[in-house]
Amino acid sequence: MIPADRAQITFLSHTSTEAVLFRLSGSLTISTLEKVEQDFDLHLPKCPGKKVIMDLSQAPFVSSTGWSFFLYTHARLRAMEGELLLAGMKPEILMIFEMLDFGNFMRHFPTVAEALTYSRSLSAAGKSGEPVPAVPETARPPKKGWRALIPSPARRRLGGEN
């Protein structure tokens, strides 16, 4: 177990030609973010055009700084035609994810296995020309545009969608 004042991100593997797997161990806070970013950046060149699966099953806490890291990472990967998939969030972390409305533009899965299945199903469908399968109930498709970054109550006040 990683002490509360430490965190690390571990490159686990290229699970396929389309997916890369990382595991976050420890709490992601302002005091641990620099190390996590450095570790992640070492492997970022391996990620263009790929689904990056971030296993959070060993992360007991994610601070607002950590959520900013996920948002920034998601944007960086999208610019590289990739995508960040979060997997294995503990209930407390999932609750914050949902409160932040990150599910409007970032996919999440209960387990790494489900994220891998999703990633592989997209690859198989894309290669065979078949329609892409429906997004599993546990994953939410991203919404387009900057309004998707604003939490739902604020979007309603701006006259946007829910």
C-alpha cells in the first residue's frame, strides 16, 4: 500500500494496439501530482490515437487537483486522437466524478476488464466495418463543446442543455 503522502502511476502494458493501461496507486493530491505527472509523461508518447485506461482501484482519494489532472490528460489525449477511460473508481471517488459531471465528456467503467472489453469492441467494429456497438450502461458518451465542461446547474442557468 502506498502511504497517503505518496502516489505513483505505473505503466502496466500495451493491452492491444489501441489501448494502454496505467494504474494509479495512492492518493492524487497537490503534494503527489508532480510525481504522477512526470511518470505519466514518460509514457505519453506511446499513446497517440489510443484509449488510455487509468485503473483507479488502488487510489483511495482524488483531490480537486487530481481531477484537474484527469481533465487535462483527457484533453491532451483527445488532441492526439486518443481518449482517457477511467476504471475501478471507489464509490467515494465515483460520487465526486458524478458531482463534477465528468461523465458528460469522459467515459468510466466499474472495472479494467470492462474498459478493455469496450476498447476492444470498438477496435473490432472499426476494423470490420460493422456499426460501433452501443456504449455500455456504465460508460457515458462525451458531449461536444465547451458547455459540456460546465456542471449541469450552471448550464441550465446559461440556457444550455442538462
